[in-house]
Amino acid sequence: MARKWIEYPPVFLSAEEITSQVSRGVKAGELRKLGPRLYTAQVSDAPEAVIQRNLWEVVGLLFPGTVVGYRTALEGRPSQEGTVNVVGSYKRLVQLPGLAIRQSEGPGPLPGDQPFVGGLWLASRGRALLECLRPTRASDAGSRSLPREEIERRVEQLVRISGESAVNELRDDARSLIRDLDAQSEFDDLDRIIGAILSSRTGPLTSPAAVARARGEPYDPGRFALFQELHGALLRWPSTPRLEPRQSGAAFSNAAFVDAYFSNYIEGTEFGVEEAVDIVFAGRIPEHQPEDAHDVLGTFRIVSSRDEMGLSMADKRGSFEDLVGTLRRRHETIMLARPDMRPGEFKETANFAGATEFVRPELVVGTLRRGFEMFRSLADPFARASFMMFMIAEVHPFLDGNGRIARLMANAELLSQGHCRIIIPTVYREDYLLALRALTRQGRADPFLRMLDRAQEFVSRVDFSDLDQALAILRAANAFLEPSEGRLILPPN
């Protein structure tokens, strides 16, 4: 960049007093023209990159004092076609490298519009929705409006996040703009959408989330998107069937003990394994941790029952109501010693893990139902188990005990089909949690599936016919170590 242009902004308009200087700068390769009277001294960068970095400054320079409106005001970025929509006193279209700026004719700033970057204004949500409901024809620059389904989705999202009072306030704001925007028919349409979503009036809806809320069973679209991601990954996953021969009563019971022990240890119920043996097989409840002991016993009662673990939620005769009933019954058994955790009852207050908020109480049933519909389409037991585990863990339907229920429900899907169960030993806890986090926060399913596959392979190599022998194998595999103390070693085949 030539020294004389250093003090200029990244993008600027030529003016009469610098026209000749700008012309010489372009000829010398010190400046590049980006659009009408629009220049930059960042000549080493692609024009598209310069415009993208300085998007709103560019719009403000070329369309000063206009209102960013229509879909752009709702999305906060150019459309998929690379178009920004503004409203001004006349129609105009400017094509730039990688960007089109389309000005529609309409009023300037109205009540509710906010001052924005570069002397622009940002249309209020009510104004932008009314504009988007106005019939328009698509052009090479794309549509100014959003599909009706997307408008319904945004209204439902506002109800879900901010409550009915927020959407009623939106309706009042939009009503106040009818005259200025000449938008009576658009307001009537918005009013019908809001009324249908709130079930205060009947009317057609197309957005799945809006339809579900109108039916009284709203769900979490973000979690549903994660379910879709996992479902697709499971259809592609080359799972390795690990069949488990019919175990003797002792072997099944011993494997169930190890399952219950590690599943509770992950959640902070930290007994030594010998103490846990006394709790489960001798009924010795320690005075210092009676509730924790009953958690282990409750989990063991479920995972050691062939009837319980032989019950698949994918049974063709099963229904969503069966899933809910099974979840409630099993949770009540596990958490019986903790009445403050409302055993067998779905949560009524939100729960968190760090900064992550799980599915809100009013969305639990709807989100589980949507997930269950997807779960039922899976045929492979490992796929069913993986999906069930993530679905329950991600929804977190109870105040406490969700991880244990998630792992228990997954193992029932495996054992009911004669496959080896999945157990997460203490040393593997960080791998388990990091894989869950990768799917929850980044939508990456493969780390989660690789983690479960390795955990199942680990269990398939342990002979549970003798408990002392099984515990010795587990110790040799580092299973009881903390994650910081070692790594999981697969026993020999």
C-alpha cells in the first residue's frame, strides 16, 4: 500500500477534490475500483474479500441513510445469492464483486428501527416480517422475502425462547406499522400465523416446529438437527456385530455389576470396587453414603434383570408411550432413595452442564417423540443403542440420573438382540464426555460412534463368568484408573 493512502479507510468514496489523485492511484496500481466511486488501497486482496470484510461500511457508503430491511434485517447477512436488501426513496440495484445491494422503494426509519453501522438503519423485527410477507418476484439477486415456513419457524422460535408475551409484543409492534407500510394484508397474514402457533385460532402451518407447538407438543429444533446428524452417520456406520453367547446367571449378574458400578462412578458415586461388591451382593449399606449405595443398587436391579434388559424400544408393538413409561419406571427404581430428585417424573426446571442448557422442560416430550420417530427407523442394534444413548443424554428429561438412564436404555437395545453391552470404565470417562461434547457442540457424530465402538469391543473381551477373574482383567486394562493416570488397554482376544 502506497504511503499516501495509509490514512484512508479500507474502503472509501472518491470525491471531486481527490478525483485526479484517485485516478493516478488506480493507474499506478495503488488503488482498485470496487464499484461506483468506491475504491480500496488493499490491492493485494481479492475484491470480494475486501467487500466481505467491510460489508456494512460498503453498504453505508453507497446507500447512506437507508434502512436494512426485508430478509437481510432478520438474517443479519447477505442472502445465499449474495444480496443485501435496503429500503430507500427509489429502486436501485448495485452489483459489486461478490455482492449485490438492492434498494426497494419504501419509507425511511420508522418507530422501532434502530441506528446501525455507517449511517444505516436496521428495520425492527415487526417491520422486517411484514416486508417479508409482501408478495415479491424473485430475480437474479434472489428473493427479498423469506419462505412462509421460515417465517413460521422464526415466530415459533420467539415463543420458545422468550415466551408468548414476546410474540404478542411483536404483533402489537407490527400492528402499529400498518399505515406507514401500507401492510394491512401482510399484518393479517402475520396475525394468522401467530394465532395458529399460539392455538388461539385455527389456520394452516407448514413449519414442523410451528405445527408441533400448535398441537401442544413443541420440540427443540436444535436438538432435532443433532438427531438428524447422528441418524445419517449411523446409516453410514460400518458397525461390527459383537454377539454375546447366552451367559450363565453368574456371568450376566457379574457383567451387570460392573455396568452398574462404572455407570454410577462416572456420575460421582465413588466407591471402591470391593465396597461396591459388598453393597450389591451382600446388601451392606455404608452409613457414610447411603443414598449413593442405593443408586448403585437401583441401577443394578435394572441392568441385572433379563426381563428389563430384554426389552427393546424398537419392538414393532412398542409405542412412544411405552418409551415414556419405561423411562419413568426405570428412573424411579434408580433414584428411589432420592425423593428430592422426583424419581420417575420429568423435570419441571431447566438443567445445565456448565454453559450447556439441556432441553427445556416444556420441550422434553415433543423432542423425545421426534427423536423416537427417527430411532424406530434404525435396524442395527448398535445404531439403535447409540441413538438411544445420545437422545436421552441430550434431552436430559430428569433432574438427575440422566446419564445412567441413557446408558441403561442403550444396553437394553443391545442385550435384547443378543449383542454385547457397552460399559464406560473410569479411565475412559474423558473419552466418553469429549465424544458427547463433539456431537452436542459441533455436530460431529463419528467421534461418538468410535468411542462407543471401542467401549463395546473392550467389554466383548472380558470373561464375566467369574467375578474375581473379571475384576483382575479390568485392573490389567487400567479400567479403574482416573483418566489422568493412564489409558484404556484392550484385553487380549
